[in-house]
Amino acid sequence: MHIPDGFLSIPVWGTMDAIAVPSIAFIARRAQREFDHHRIPLMGVMGAFIFAAQMINFPVGNGTSGHLVGGALLSFTLGPAAASIAMTAILATQALVFQDGGLLALGANVFNMAIAGVLAGYLPYLLLRGSKAGVFLGGMSSLLVSGLLALGELLLSGVRMPPAVLGVSIGLFLISAVIEGAITVAVIQALERIQPGFIRRPEGIRRGAGLRVLVTASIALAGAGAFVASQRPDVIQKLTLQTGIAPHAGTFLTKSLAGLAGLIVVYILCLGVSRILASGRYSVAARAN
């Protein structure tokens, strides 16, 4: 799903940077007005969980794999504005520290997954009032919109994709989107069973079992993910292979250690951002009074 460097043309990645930077700044200000301080620990844990979950690739057909993106899941648990900030922190860590996704393509990846993907995921959830169908369609829409935007940016950059390749890529994104929706439903239902009201009653998050389960799952996914994940490339990575730009490889142990290190980095970063958002909310409220 991440677009690496070397694929987007200068006009495309420059335009996406110019859109993403002020958009995230605007979203951050909005998050300051809306963020509930009870969700401070959840933002760090959810950021770490999504980072770890993105390491688990699963086969989707035609020699490719997919993985959970998590934009919709973040929006359901944190709210859309805070979810965009958390996803941006995840993508920035992946690009700057672990070279997963290109630095020059960071603006495009942020727009695709942290802005458009989060919004596309939250709208069905909002319109269907948090129903199971809304959760499923939110997860599905989030991945599909992010994937189609990535393909569009590659096409605008002159990456050659014959109609057959483009059609297969869209089909694979559709399969991944259905799986994303199913996983999102499963996670939300599991959290609600473990801690009823997990989504709607943030005041109980800090003391509840749901947070502990997410922490345990994050560590397990990050530590074992490299050993159990499919080694097939995802749709975007397969395009890199077809054009002669191979993705970076590493040993299972190296990937596992990197996953655990990344987990810690993302947790600290998201937790720090959540505290800033919460303090900013009180500052805004104080000025209003």
C-alpha cells in the first residue's frame, strides 16, 4: 500500500506534499478542539497496534498479499481527526526510520491513508450509526479509496500499467478491502465483548481490559509478525518488481526486532501527540471562556 520513492513524478509528489502538509495542520487544530483526554492512553496503544498489524501480510491472490491499513479502525476508536494524526505518525515513522514507503512519497501516502482513507472509513460508520454494516463498509471503503488513489498517482506519474495489470490491481484491492472490513468488524466486536462500551465510553478505557488486550496483541504481532506473515509482495510492491525496483529485504530476526523497535517508537510518538492534543483542547476552552 505504501508508495516507495522512485515512482511518483516531481509534479505529483510535490502537489501531494502541498496538499498533505496544510491539511494535517488543519486536522491537528480540529483534533485539539475535539480530543477527549480519556483517550490519551488509547491513542498510543492504537497507534502501536496498527503499526504492528500492518506488518502482517496475508495472501489475496495472483502472487500478491495485503495487510490491514487500519484507518477506519483508528477513526472508530479515536475519532477521525485524532485518527488522521495517529496514522500520520505511523507513516512518518515507517518512512523516516524504517524506509517503508518513500520519503518523497510521504505526502502522497499521508493523503491516501491518513486523510482520504480515514475520512472514507468514518463516513459509513457515521451514516449507519456505528452498526456492524457501518463498521464493515468503513473498513472496506478506507482501504479501497487509499489503494485507488495510490494507483491514480502512479498513473499520473507515468508508471506504465497495461489495462490488464490495472484491472487485476483494482480487483486485488477490492479483495483486500473486503478482508479489511471483516478484520475491522472482528476487532471492534472483540473489544466490545472484552470491555462493553469500549468505543462509546472513553472514561473507562484507562482501567479496562480492552487496553491490556491491545497492548498484548501489539507486542505479539510485532514480535512474531515477520515469522507468520506472507512473503508475497503487496500490490504496490509487485509493481516495483515489475518495473525493476525491488523492495528492501531482510532476515526474519531483523524484521522482528525492527517491528518491536517500531512499536515502541510509534507508541511514544502517538502518546506524546495525544497529550499535546489534550492540553491544546483545554487551552482552546480556556481562551473561549
